Amino acid sequence: MKGKGKGKGTKSSFLGGARGGVTPVAACVLAFAFALKVLLFPAYRSTDFEVHRNWLAVTHSLPLAEWYVDETSEWTLDYPPLFAWFEYLLSLVAALVDPEMLVVSNLSYASEATIAFQRASVIATESVLILAAYLFCRRAKRGAFGVLAFLIALNPGLLIVDHIHFQYNGLLLGIFMLSLEALQRENVLLSALLFSVLLNMKHLFAVAGPYFFVYMLRRYCFLPRGKFSFGRFLLLGLVVASVCGLSLGPFVLNGTIGNLLGRLFPFGRGLCHAYWAPNFWALYSAADKVLVKLARLVPGLALDVEEGNLAGGLVGVAKFGVLPQITPTTTLVLVVLSMAPCLVRTWRNPKPANVLRDVAYVNLCGFMFGYHVHEKAVLHFIIPMAFSAVLSKSLASDYARTSWPAYISLLPLLFRPEEQLLKQLVVAFHCIIVTSLSQSRGRRRTGKGSRASALYVPSLVGLQVYTNFHQVIFGSKYAFLPLLLMSVSSSLGLFHLFCRQFWTYVV
């Protein structure tokens, strides 16, 4: 369903002026960002680089029936089929660059040509996110795209996770934001198509599914007088079913759908990742650690848990010593309950203007209470918040406050001395700029909340500085302590954000 009118541009929190598209400022930002990302080609690469090289090889060299069966490498294909097809399309170009990278048995292969190709593919596919930013700003004030280009093209989270650590979040978030842009324009069928494609590229975006369902059902399937349109409901279902059928159908036919699903949902990995994501479960795990320590001071009290097994930096099913054990079902219930107030309000009044804010909150719920959440998932809510930061003063302020714990929590991903200065500079530069812009365009808050916020950020920065000297002070002792401190301190800021936003939906 097409939009009901162009509407007036939304007042920007960062700048004013007339409407417009790509300004010289935006062009300069994009050019500088491109040059910086090319300079990062030789930087640190995580095992995710080899993961994606192996997926290129698997999809290019093996028949379809073996994609989700092959175990030549430990980094087996565990993304949905449309992402596998994306890797296949990349492999067609990769074959022209260095065919050796497409040999399945060439484990850990990383020629200069391979590195350049894979790095360049991340930059090229991130253009989808830049396109989404441009489309969002078409009806905004002149200069809005310049600000959003800075927030996205030079985003410290994307620089760290995609362009150094190595992933394709720019592409995936680009498709996500395009689906939200279509939803705001009330092109519901296009939004459903794009979101279905996204789910069949990375299923972890499914946490936003309930919001899409409620919004589309209420605003698209119910006509203005409240009458339900079964025809529209069927059409919407047909779009979603068609994408899922094309994606999953071939694997149903060749009998490997069970292998595929087993790869997508590995619940044996445990509640927390090796480095605790800065969410509620980091606070829960830290509290359990403290209680275990206290319990050991009680004579005769035996605990059926090895001390430190929640903080060893290992992946697996951890066991709490004092607090109740957490199951996937428990986390699912908490995620649904936490997003319920937003879904109820959306059902009552589904407004296009609220889409960005609501989706960011729903993704935050999934991050805060989800099972085996990675720290990199902060991008799922911080990027929509960055988009919303060009729309209103209050949302810009939320983004500025959230940037500090969100981006600082990603710093442990880069642990080599060579990247220490770079990673801290890009985070500090971004956070200081957005904080300054936010404060310069609106009244500064006063009171206990603002004083607590003023103390929190310096404390967070101070802890990050401490982690640089931890090994000098303690040597090899307490190796996991810096990670624990960074995770818990970042969790406090993000959990505070969740509580504030939860309250706004409840009252």
C-alpha cells in the first residue's frame, strides 16, 4: 500500500535548513570513509574472515545438497540459505580474483588478493545501508544526509565489527533499514518482501518479527473503518511464504532441511557468549559470581559448580552456582514480555513516525534478554537509533547517551596492540561528536538523572583506560577481569536505557 502523502520533513535535532539530497559535506564524509576503510585492509582479521572464505568455497565448489552437510572446516555454513546464495554470487567474482580461495580444503587461505577481495566486498555491500540512509533523508531537512552519512559511514561499531573484525552487518542492516523505510512510506508489501529476504539471510533479525506482524496486521489488513481485509492478509502471507519457499524449498526437496535447521539453532552453545554481551545476563552472571564468592565464606555450604566457570572466556553451557539456571524458554518469555507494551501500543495506534523508535526498542529487548547473544548484536538497535537521531532532539539525545556503552562494549573484539589506539580513537571521536551535537541543539538536562549520566560516562572511560594497564599490573592473573568489568559496566548503561524506554511504553 503506497503512502498517504509526502508529509512534511521532520525537524532535525542536529541541523536545520531546506530539504535536499547529497550535499558536499555528505560527499566528503563518504569519500573519507571509503579511504579509511581501504587503509584498514591490512588490519586484524578475526576467524570470521576464514568463516566467510570457507563459505565462498563451499557454495562455489560443492553441490547444493552438501552446503549444510560439509564439515571439512570447523567453520561450517550456519546462516540461512539466502546468505549462502549471496556468498555464491560473491564467489563468481572471487573466481576471477584468486581461484585458490574457493578450494574447500585450503583452510585458512589468505593471499593478498583474497584479503583485498573480501575486504572490498564488505565496503561494496555496505552501500545498501548508505542507500537506506539516503532514502530516509529524502524528505528531511537539507543537511540531514550529511549527518546520517557521518553516523553510518564512520560508525565505530561498523568500522570495528565489519571493516576490521570482518562481517557483513552493513549489508544486512541495509536491507533491514530499507524494509523500515518502505514501512514508513506505507509500502507494506515491499517492506514484507525485504524483511522476509533479511530473515532468510540472517535469522537473528527475527526478534523484530512480532513488531512487523502487529504493525502490518493492524495498519494494512484492517481497513479504515476497522473491517478486516482477508484478501490483504492473504496477499501479505503470500509474499512472506514465497520468499521462504524459494529459500528453504530446495533443501526440503534434497532432504537436508534437518541439517540446515540444526545449524541455525545450536542451543548447546549456552546462555552467554565467551565474552558476555552487555545485557541483563551479564549482570545476572556477575551477581552469581559474587554470590558464589560469598557462599564460600559460609562454613559447610557446598556448591555444585566450579568456581569461575561463568568467566573463563569459553563457549559452552555454563552453570550458575547460586541463582536459578536459565533456559532458552525462559529467555524467550522475557523477550516477549519486555516488548509486549510496545506491541500493545502499536496495535492501538500504528504510526509510521514511530517505526524507527519502536523497532530499535524491540531489538533492544531481544539483545537484553535473548539466549546466547553476541556483543556485536548491539548494532541491531544502535543503527536504527542512529537513523532516528536526525529526526528529533529527544531521540538524538538517546542515541548520544547509548553510544558510549554500546560502542565501548565492542572494543574487546580487537585485542592486538596494533589496533589499540585506533579503536579507542574512532569510538571516542564518534561519541564526543554526537554528544556535543546533541547538547548544542537542545537544553541540557538537570537533576539526579543527568548527574548520574555525567558520572557514568567518565567511569566507563576510566575502566577502559584501566584495561589497557591490567596486564602490566597483574601479569597473567585475573585474565578475564577486564572483560568482565567492561561487560558489566556497559550492561549498566544499556539496561538503564531499556528501563527508561520500557517505562515510556507502559505509562
